[in-house]
Amino acid sequence: MSPLPNKKEIEMKKMIAFTAIAAASFISTGCASLNQMTNMLTDSDIVTATGKVLGYAPQDLGIVSKTPVDSYNTHVELLAKDGKEFSCNIISSYATHGIAEAPKCATGSPIFPI
């Protein structure tokens, strides 16, 4: 039979558990805040990135609507000067300080449901 833990051991285990929970809460809240900041993409960033994917110059695209879906994804509706409509999903990341990968775009509106 193992001896019962003394009061000091119990308090130490409680302190370790509390510290672990507090650290996890702080980290998850901090990361969410940073990711929310990266979702604030500028219109210039959006038309430049989507223009590369769609084959348009940035000045030939206009943003019809921009909707942050969550802390990583932004849904954008675009209208080109030639009248074509595009619906794009842009993934942002704190690690890349903005757009994390090439936007996913399709013709028409809306293509990607929110």
C-alpha cells in the first residue's frame, strides 16, 4: 500500500494543474487575437492577390463585398471592369503577416457559401 500524499504534495499538484490551465487559456486567447488581426486584409492586398490568380491587373478589379468568415478566412465578391463576377476565399495567417496562400476563386456570385 502506498502512503497517502501529504498536504504539501496535494497543494503542489493543484498549483501545477491551475498553472497549466491558465497557460493554455492565455495561449489560445492570444493566438485567436493575433489571428483576428491578420484577417483585417487591406483592399489593396486583396485585389493584388486575386488579380494574380484571375489574370487581372489590380486596378481592373473592384471589391463588391468583403466578409470575414472566421479568424483565418475572408470571403470576397469581386467585379472586373469587363463585367465578370468572381467569388473568392482568402486564407490569412499571423505567421505570414497576411495572405497565407493563393486565393481560391470561381466565376459568378456567390460561389462560396458563408
